[in-house]
Amino acid sequence: MKITQAELYTVAVSEEQYPTTNLPEIALAGRSNVGKSSFINKMLNRKKLAHTSQKPGKTQTLNFYIINQRFYFVDVPGYGFAKISKKERESWGKMIETYLKTRKQLKAVLLIVDIRHEPTKDDRMMYDWLKHYGIPTIVIATKCDKIAKGQWEKQKKIIKQTLQLAPDVPLIAFSAETGQGKDEAWAQLAKFL
Ligand code: GTP
Ligand code: MG
């Protein structure tokens, strides 16, 4: 896809703050610090549109980025971040759950995992949850620049098995450093836009 325009449209923590448009929305989900915001930036060829950080917990709100006036990427706070209170965790859960469960404009979720590691219990819960609610999912195995290309298939197999991925769920090796997997990710996303 040729990106002619990409900007932060709005930031939301509750339903009345969601955009009132009917454009399709694609949300990102994944562990804190896994590379969700970096994924958005790479897909859009923008270095600093979505804020990234070496410290987990950077993204705290639902951030709606409007692309070409045609659809949104919705950057979502990551899960599994230890340094937050129980109360914060609960409000986080409610914010994400409400959005994912009720949003008609939501067309698909990109579940971002680290290609180097076996998916965590939280990753499995997230995938099972998306499956349960029938939300189309694309799994992105990111940071593939950090391991040798020869290991990608083996790691993908581990991810597939650990998440017990349905056969029709795409699993793409990706790197926000090199752009690996970008075209494939766009091709999969195009089906929902
Ligand atoms: P939260 O907002 O805290 O949930 O994190 P996030 O999932 O948005 O992660 P973010 O994009 O901020 O990236 C976290 C760190 O990982 C940053 O230091 C990024 O530079 C790094 N990173 C992300 N993607 C890649 C990648 O594909 N390759 C490499 N080498 N580093 C990456
Ligand atoms: Mg982020």
C-alpha cells in the first residue's frame, strides 16, 4: 500500500472517545515492549509516529492512527508489564476488552509476538480470547533481525504449536529494523480493508 497520509487521529480510554467514523480499524495486541508501536511505524515508513521505548509500558491509551483517510491502526497498551498495580491492570483489561468486544469497526487484530521466544501464557490467553470472540487474527513474529534466517521456520513452528494456531491464521516473520515481512503483512491486511 502506498502511504500518502498517516497521523494520530485521537486517543481514547473509553468508548465515548472512540472515533465516530465508520472506517475499518486494525488493532495491535501483544506483550509490553514486544514491538507493536515499532510495527506501526515500519508499516507506514514513519520513524516516530507511534511512540516507542526501550522501557515497557510506553503505550497507555488506545491510539487511533488514521491512514490515507481509509482505515486506522489502533495501538493498544501491551500486557504482561509487571510494574503496574492491580488496579491499573484491571482498568487496562477493561479498556482493551471493551474495545475488542464491542467495536464494530474492528476488522482484525495483529497479535505481535517475539520470534525468539516461546509465546507466554498471556499470549496464549490473548489468542484464545480473540478466537473465542471470532476476531480475525494475524500473528506477527517480530524482531526476526535478532536471529539467523535459518532459525525463522523453527521458531515459527514453536509459536504455531504453543498458541495452537488455527490453520487459516497467517503467521509472518517480521522486522521493524529491516522491513522483512512488510509486504506480506500488507497483503494480509488488504483482505480486511
Ligand atoms: P509498549 O508500548 O510498552 O506496549 O511496547 P511496544 O510493544 O509498543 O514496543 P515498542 O515498539 O516500543 O518497542 C520496544 C523496543 O523493541 C524498542 O526498543 C524497539 O526499538 C525494539 N524493537 C521493536 N521492534 C523491533 C525489531 O523488529 N527489531 C529490533 N531489533 N528491535 C525492535
Ligand atoms: Mg507501544
